[in-house]
Amino acid sequence: MEATQTSTEADLRAGRPCLWINPRLGPAADALAAAPVPAGIGDAAEARFARCAPALAQLFPELAASNGAIASRLVAVPRLAQALLGASAPGPSSRLLLKADHELPVAGSIKARGGFHEVLEFAEKLAGEHGLLQPGDDSAPLASPEARALFSRYSVAVGSTGNLGMSIGMMAAALGFRAVVHMSAEAKGWKKQRLRDAGVTVVEHEGDYEAAVAAGRAEANADPFSHFVDDERSVSLFAGYAAAAGELHRQLAQQQVRVDAEHPLFVYLPCGVGGAPGGIAFGLKRLFGDAVHCFFAEPTAFPCFLLRLAFPEHPQLSVYDFGLGEPTQADGLAVPRASELAAGAMRQLLSGVFTVGDPTLLVHLALLHETEGMRIEPSAAAGCSGPSWLLHSDAGRAYLESQGLQSRMANATHLIWTTGGSLVPPEQFARFLELERAITATGP
């Protein structure tokens, strides 16, 4: 363990991509029982989404076709598999799938799950306290003029690098709240403009993600009519993300994809502060137990979650302490410290974390566009490196051997979870492709 930790530390400090395997991974049942959140947290969130679907269908034209459901496609990506893995691409019995959260309506990212959930929970609470909702009602009254008049007395605030701000801002403004998004220097200009166009107040900060969150938290705490969505500590956000596991469970069953001890599932999730991938992984572990193996993907410049789990004796460790934190194309993952809530939940549930450099993110972004016609952000491409790390690295092969999985890989399912990108303006996406072409032309 000590030698492995030393090697990991050297890779991190040098900005070299690496795969870290979690030595504290334990049986799912024990780890769920020890986690700092209730095991059934995703079920309550799923119920809220179902209850609020009528209101969502009224508020957003994009959700009319789905009757207000927040859901994304689960798609096979055989051409991407061949491009990523070549001869070792999944064969007839195994497969590579992609969970297309970059296509989620309204917010265009995975943050629609957690962000929408927390704003809806706050709205239901206020509406119930003021007699606009009764227990057992659906939440269509949340979209009524009476509810809008009530919500206009309150503000909803958040600190964000971009996508969570989009989710919170769009939902809060649609319901009638005064929406305030504190955005860090890494946030893209087009995201700020989209929020402003929706009537959201955007407060720009010269500092990083932590500075934006701290400023938003302090301002909201001083106002009794303000609700602050705390990405680092929110159980409600975590619950919204955990609800995605139930959706995936149903989709896998519909596509006749087995997940059990003989048919393992490997899931690769981009990670920033950790709430979104943590919630999803928590929900998946509850439903699939030890048959699912979750790996987080972080940029080499901001491996905050890896640091938190690999060096638990230093809870305040930051990427800056490792000489990291330089600008990255993965703006949505540019976080210096992990969420303590998510880290606590993942301590014994997460299989590992791998890091990805910007050149690889851009190459995989272009590859997904070329092979499958999908448009994602660089952040959302982080998970594409997962299958290769698992199958071709010494650390990955050692993990498979330690878990007794080598003989079962022919029946495995690999799942890349994309997290944002469908709302990226065409000119910005074209710029991503230009950067990728420049990298490819330059070579290693």
C-alpha cells in the first residue's frame, strides 16, 4: 500500500494520468450501512420527480414530450468501442454502452438531476407551508400563478463552475424564484450568458470554485428568504443524482442486459466535487451490489476526489498543495477539494479513480462526435478512458484479478456516463474540434 501510494503521489504531482485503486473497497451491503446518507435516498427523489412531472411539463416546452420526466437515453456505441479499444473492444457477449446525460433537457447536463431535485424540494416545502399543496397531491400547483407569487419572495442561490449553476438557475427562475448563480473564473462565458437570458442574476468571481461557493453561501446565510444550494454538502442534490440509478436499472432490463456476479457492470463517471458521480454510484451499489464497479474520472489538473480518498489522513488536502490546478478545458471538473459528503459515502464503495489530461479529453470528444454523432463537453469525455485503464493497465488488471473478475470479462458491460454538452453553442464546439486537430497534428 505504501509503495502504491508513493507511486500515485509521484504521478499526481507530475500531472501524469494514472489509475488509483481504492484499498478500502468493501462489500456493498456493509459500505451502504456505514455511509452518511440513508440507503433509500434515491427512492424518495424518484418519487418527487414523478410527483413534480406535471409541473415540469407545464414549465418547460422541452419536457412536454416526456410528460415532465427527467431522463436520458442508454445507447450502444459499437463504433466508439472499436475506436477506443481496437482488437480488445467488447465482443458478442460483452458490450460498451453510453448513458447520455449530456442530452438531458433544459440544463443539458447531469446536473439537471440533482439541481432540479433540490429546487423542487424547496418549492414543495414552501408550497406546503402556505397551503398550496396537500400531502399526496401531485405538484402541478407549483406552476400556478399563486405559487409563482409566493416563490418571488424568495431567492435560490448556488456557487458553480457552470453546469450546476445552469441547472439551479433555469429551474429556480422558471418557478419564479429570484435565482442567483455565483460563478468562478473557470465557467464558460456562454453559460453565463444563457443564464442571464433566462432572467438569472450571475455574479462573477475572479477566484476558483471554492471562492464562488464561499461567497454564495455567505450572502445566502445573511438573508432569511434565501435558500443556498451547497454542492459540497447537500443531501438533496445527492438524492437527485442517486435517483438516476433506478432509471438505468429499468433501461438495462428493457435492453435485456444482465447484471450479476457472472455479468459484471463497470461504470465510468466524470467527477468534479463528487456529488453527482457519488450519488449515482451510491444508487447503483444499492441496486446491483457487488456486481457493479464504479470508477471516477478526473482531469490531471484537478484530481480532488482521488486526493481525498488516497490520503485520508489529510482531509484538507487541495490540488494546489500538489502544485496542480492549472487551467483546464474540463471546466466543470475544476474543483480543488472534494465534497466531504460524497467522499464519506464513497470511501468503501468506489472501486477507483483515474485521471485524464486535456489532450485526451479533446481527442475523445472528437472521437465520439465522429463515431456516434454526439456533441459533448471536454469534461463529459473523461469517462471514455475508463475501459482502457481497466483492461490494459497494470493497476486495472490487478483490480480484475483481486476481485476474481478475469474469467467473467467476456460477459461484462462497460458504461460511459456523459455529463454535459448538448447546449454548447456550435461555434464553441467547433473550437473544441479545432483544438483537437491541432493536438493530433502536433503528435505526442
